[in-house]
Amino acid sequence: MSKTPDSAVRAYIEQHRAAFLDDLAEWLRIPSVSAQPEHAADVRRSADWLAAKLQETGFPTCEVWPTPGAPAVFAEWPSDDPGAPTVLVYGHHDVQPAAREDGWDTDPFEPVVREGRLYARGAADDKGQVFFHTLGVRAHLAATGRTAPAVHLKLLVEGEEESGSPHFRDLVEAHRDRLAADAVIVSDTGMWSEDTPTVCTGMRGLAECEVRLYGPDQDIHSGSFGGAVPNPATEAARLVAALHDEHARVAVPGFYEGVTELTDRERELFAELPFDEEQWLRTARSTATRGESGHTTLERIWARPTAEVNGIGGGYQGPGSKTIVPSSAVVKLSFRLVAGQDPDHVEKAVRAWTAERLPAGIRHEITFGAATRPCLTPLDHPALQSVVRAMGRAFEQEIRFTREGGSGPAADLQDVLAAPVLFLGISVPSDGWHAPNEKVELDLLLKGVETTAYLWGDLALNRRDAH
């Protein structure tokens, strides 16, 4: 299997750049806002548009898969080599709400190119990063003379990611056999910066709950009864105060069970990134850092589990005073989880800890939402190394490593398909995901195209050499 010639790839991309951007602009004009019911038809139109464009690209199988919510798109292009690895690319075609009055300089659904940047809702998150795969596979074929990709290539592009992917896991489980893959490529992520290309190696999971505390059957007079009966608001405050120890570690017994600790090499790689903590604090609108002792800021947000109080309330909130013992209080908590943690175990631990800490006379109810599992790909995984090599060829410099502090549906693919998840994204922080004037850097977008043109051959060659 010959190595894809870089010059041929770059020449093909440049030759087809204008048509590629015209097509992307056409897709971006469709306001596929999954969170707004009035755009349900637009989300369907976006799925139909993508399926047709993938068929035009050359995928022999292109289908729109319905869900109880918004539709997803599935495409498949088998390799001529029956022993080739199977790769599934994930992304989403729905976008966040956007309106000119939100602060956009131009219509968010009328793409505009200014100073090498394409501005539109979805330009980076995630239509642009999904769409670079179409030109990438064509460049791969043109440069190698192949008639089919070097890997069995599949795409799954969902339509509800911006609404929390409520039906995604069920969709993946229902189509488990057709989605089976040796590796999953997630193109819904970003890089450290324009000057520091990076590959993300993992995302944290998420468990969240609401704790409701009940004391007296109604608000009662604090002079007549205060100090003699338990106060739900006081107990809510005690519960929150006990959530962390003096080292900012989560104090729930068993919370850290199974946590995959950072290796010395991973710590070194994090430390190599050009991280400006003062700038980060300005972005965070904060004046000081705070977190688990013994870990840097990047380690805390990427590789350590957390517990956060998202909301706390109870009793009188109006002007002036109302001297009562309130009848109820509420605490909202969320837990970011890292590789090795089991959301079910964390839920049981939090339930047991809460029940143990509350005194007699305080009833409580805990409601947990659907959890997201963490995912992590080891640095030495062969498929990850293929991604790194392909990006290195495209960017012509060393590729560094990051993780994501947030959560997403990638873990569902990892769990259901039992395949490693790899992240390939070219977006940078200044692209403004979910914000007014979202954009994508065109040079980086085309580097994404180039990376995928190299990636399929590298994955196939790596798989063959491994056997």
C-alpha cells in the first residue's frame, strides 16, 4: 500500500477548494436548530441535504435514520480490501439557536467570508468539521488512484447533539451491527490554538442530580420553633459544605474508586502546552484558581473528577425579612467523571452519603438524570498514533495532546461498539461555539481535509503491519 503523496493531496484540495466551500455554505444556510420546534423541518432538510451530498461524494450507502426526535444520517463506503479496518466517523448536523439580535454582525444563517474566516452558525460546531470529511476522502482517492477508501468508512451524523442527544444511545444500540467499527473518529472537538495543533485523547463523563430536603410540613415561625426543629435550608448548607475536604477533594466515600491516574508522561505533555493561567482566568471571569491539591489547573479540568454545586436554595428570597424555618430546600449537584469511574457506582455513593449526613426530621429525595460515561484513549494506542501522524503531515509540525473537560455522546459509541474513540478536530477557542459570530478558520478547515486524506491510508497500513 503506497503512501499518499502530500503534493497530490494538496493540489487536489486547492483545485476543489471553491466548490467545497460553496457546498458548505449551502448547508450552513439551513437553520437546523434542534432545540426549537419551529425548526424541526429544517433539521430534517439538513439531514436530507447531507445524505444527498454524501451520495454525490461517492458513498454507495446513504440513509436518513429517524428517531423520536431529529433524524441522523448514516453513510457507508466499503474498502476494496476485505481485510481493511472499519472506521466510524461521528459528528452532528444540528446547531445552536442564533439570531442577528443576539450580537451577530451578519445574518447567522447567511455565511460570510472575511479575512480568511467563514462566519455562520455551525461553521465550526459542527457542520464544517463534518463536511471536511467529504473532500478529504475524495483527495485520498485521487492521490492514491483508489476507487474506494483504504478503510471501510462509515459516517454517523446525529441531529440532536445540541439538545443533549436524548435518543442517541438508543439509536446506536438499535443499529449496533451496522455501526460496528474498529475505531471511532469524533470530529466535534478542537485544538489548543492555531499555532499549537493538538489531538484530544479523552473527555470526562457526567452525573448530575437534584437533592430536595423537607422539614416542617409548612414554613413555621422562627421565634416559636427555631432552634428546636431541623431546618432544611441549614441542612442543605451543611451538605454542600461537607462535599469537599480541606484539600478540595470530593469527600463522598468511594467517589474516587477506579479513577485512572495520570501518568508521569501525561503530566509532562500537559505541562508542555503554552498555558497562560492569567489569560485563562480572564476567560473564566474569575480572579483566582481553586481545586484539588497536588494538581495543576489543566489536570484539574481535564483529568480529575469533580463535584460542583450548580444551585442551592430554600426559604424566603424576597425583599426584607421573613423570620421562618422554611419547609424545604434544594441543592443541584453535578459530578464530572474521569476514566475508570462508573456513573452507577457514583450515584449509589452519593445517595448513601446524603442519607447518612441528614438528621432525623429531614426527609429527602434525590433525582439523577441520565449519565454520560467518560472516555479515554491511551497515548500509545496504534489508531491514535495514526491520527497524530496524519495531523503532523498536514500541519508539518509536532502534534501535542489535550483532553476535554466537558462531556459528550462519544462515550456511548465507545460503550456500545466497544471501540476506541479518537478525536480529530481543527476548531480553535476563538471560533466562538454557541456564541455570536461563530466562525471557522479556512486554512485550518482545509488542514482538516488534508489530515483525513492521509489518515485512511495510515490506519489501513498500520492495521496490516500489526498483523
